Amino acid sequence: MRRIALVVISAVITVVMGATAALADSPHFLFANNSINTSTGALNTAFKEVGLGTGTTSVTITLTADATATYQCYNKAGNKPQGVPKTFGPTGVSGSAAFPVRNGQTTGTAVAGPLGPGSFTCPPGQLRFLDAVSYSNTVLTDEGGHSINATPDPISATLHIRV
């Protein structure tokens, strides 16, 4: 009876250890959802990655995208003076951060962008605003090269952020 119990326990331990190893060998993203931060114009991508293994304590995630940004000058009364707004892009943007791993998985929000105004300035007495952003070809990639295309893609927003 003891031998049978020992064999059963050994089999159970082997199955559990094999399942843990299988999880560690199959990292993948469950989702990657885009949104735009209306206070900054940045692309925020909420995600969940699983299958990272229980021995992993953190994973670096990189968000890449093609970004476009439109800047406009306004007078102190809040009106657009004559002149064309300045649009930059599309240009690649990216952001990376380390995210903690618990129980073989991680969740978080990766951030990239927006494009800056470059050398675009406003005449004296006018204020510069970020009026619109758009992002396309958004991809999340972990340090092991596993990736997911984030949705919706493309994504854009009309803003009015003084910069």
C-alpha cells in the first residue's frame, strides 16, 4: 500500500512540475487595449501577459507606435489667429518599463508619446497648444520578443492641452 501511495505522489509531483515548466515556456499577451490620455496626449496601452513562470520577478515591456501630433497657436482670448496649425509625424515613438510578475503573470499600462512640438513656437502674446494626436501600428513587445498588436489601431483624439 505504501508503494502505491509513493508512486501516486511521485506521479502527481511530476505532473505539477511539468505544468509549471510549460507555463514558463509559453509567455503570451492576453490583451493590449489602447487609449489616449486626454491630459497629456500620450498613448496608454493596458495589457496582461501570462505564462511568464513563477521564477520571474519582473519583465520589461516596450510599446512602439507611429505618432502624429498637431500644434496650434491661440491668442489670449482663446481664438486661433490666422495661420496653419503645425503637424508633426508620422514618426515612431516608444516607451519601456519594467513590470512586476506575480504568479507567472503581469498587468500594467505602457506609455509612449506624444510627439513634441520641435522648434514650433508661437509669436509673442500667443500660447501654444497640442490640439490633436493619432497613433497607429501600436505593438507591445516583452524582453523575450513576444508581441501583440494593440487595439483599437489606429486611435486618435482631439485635445486642447497648453504646452
